[in-house]
Amino acid sequence: MGTSPAPDYQLEDQVGHLLRRAYQRHLALFQGIMGEDGPTSMQFAALVTLWRQGPLSQNLLGRGLAMDPPTVKGVVARLMARGWVTRHRDPADARLLRVALTPAAEAALPGWVEKARGITAATLAPLGPADAARVGTLLRRME
Amino acid sequence: MGTSPAPDYQLEDQVGHLLRRAYQRHLALFQGIMGEDGPTSMQFAALVTLWRQGPLSQNLLGRGLAMDPPTVKGVVARLMARGWVTRHRDPADARLLRVALTPAAEAALPGWVEKARGITAATLAPLGPADAARVGTLLRRME
DNA sequence: TGGCTATCGTTAGCCTGCAAACAATCGGCT
DNA sequence: AGCCGATTGTTTGCAGGCTAACGATAGCCA
């Protein structure tokens, strides 16, 4: 006679589970719309950040994206391998690695941003415009 | 003269980014409250599901948790290593691997569920009760 | 019976994420 | 000059997550 399962703890009702599921669906939409040749979700986030802010140190880039150093390193390495980013030591401060977009990435970014708008729209599609705005506000307060 | 960055595409406003950040914060709270000796987020989800539903095949367990087969395999392997779960071939259907809780896990589960309630509360703490309910409803519609 | 198809699980390979320990560099302060 | 603390990046090791390709079993149906 083990303890009986807590009858009022429903996994499917927990915020954590709901957040994971919603993010999971978003990532699937991202990959589907961006396609094989496009960047992954985090790769795109890094590229857009570099586009808007110009070359950044690995560390600063990571901070803007809420990624810890080992993760940034991996993402940047894959961006380099794909030819979308270069990495050089900062001459003024030898600790920094300046990450910069390549021309290829700059050329592709406008198209990717358009797709990204579609991805956001698809993620929010089940909600009306008013609820889409609401969920944005609420999630921002939960960060 | 590269194309100028899309001025109205703000990464921080995209649902995907907000979902990731909120989930990230939730996981940090989970780990902090559950502690070193407790299960991880997904390990706990698996254990609770087995508690409520009884022994399940690996596949069914994964379906209940929205995990694909390779991921389930890893989670179950770690649960076995921690002594919280056993795994046996189903005598009636040789394809199935029946996963079942150990007495150790059953004994610990009530305490873990209590902590899990605290984790949900902590995740939703920035919101009032009304907004907490709202975000649940909205996320469920986005799944 | 024999074969077809569906289901279940595994492997390999890739990507994201975290903590902890470590090396290198910089800046300031003595 | 010399030291110390802060910052930056790396490595290692672990956990989760996906696709694609593959073997084994079960169930059905000709």
C-alpha cells in the first residue's frame, strides 16, 4: 500500500510543463519555416543581435541573449563553421573575442528576418491579436 | 553599405525569446528548490506520471510527457541509475519495456510533489492570482 | 502459412544548456 | 614595479532535445 498519488497535482496544469510545451512547439515551427539552410533559433538570435549592435565580444553577445559562456562558445563555433561569422582577438583588450557578421550573413539576414516574423505569427496563431499582446506582457513579467 | 538592420524587429519582443526566458527562469527555480538530491525537472515529470498512471511502457511514458524516444531513453536510464525506477520487458509483448517506480521513489514522491507546488508558485510569483490563471489558459491554447 | 505494415526501442549525430574548475589578461592600488 | 581582484574565455562533464536510420516484434490479412 504505497502512498496514493496526490490527486490534485496535475502535471499538465503546471506552468513549467505549459512553458516547455509552448516553447517546444515554437522551436518546431521555427525549424520548419526557417528550413534546412537557415539558422537555428539560437543562431538566428545571435545573428540578429550582431546585425543590430555591430561586432560584440563573445561575452557581451551571450549576455544579450541570456546564454552562458560555454553555450555561446558552441553557438559561435557553429556560426563560424557555417561561414556567417568571424572571430578575432580585440587588439585593445586581449581577453576579448570580437564576433562579427560576414557579408554572406548580412546578405541573408533580411530574408531571415521576414521568416522570423512569420514564425512569431505562427506561434501566436492560436490566439487573437489581443491575447497575443496579453501573453507577451505576462511572459515579460515572468522573466 | 550593408542593408541596415530591420529597425522594428526587436528580439526581446518575440514570443520565442520570451518563452525561452520564462522557461529558463522556471528551470533555475526548479533546480534551486528541488536541490541536489532531488530529481531534475524532466525526471520529476516522469516520476509523477508513473505515480499517477502506474507502470508504463517507455513509449507511452514519453507520449505523456511530450518526449521523443531517444530522450525518454536517456531520462529513464538516469532514473534507473539513481535507483528510482526499474525497467523490464513486458512478458505479453516483447517490444515493450515496462518502467516502474521503486519503493524509494514512492517514498520520496510526496515530499517532491510539495516542493513542486512551491516551484510552480515561485514561477508565477511575479503575477497575481488572476494573471497566473490567465497565463495558464493562454499557454494551453499555444501548445 | 507467409508476408506487410505498424509499433517499439536503439544508435548515431547534432544542437542547446548548466555548473565547476581553470588560464589568461586587465585594471587599479600600493 | 608588483600584487590583487575582476573580467573573459576555455574545458570537462552532465542533462535534455531533435532527426534519421535501423533491428525486432506484433497483428492483420491474403
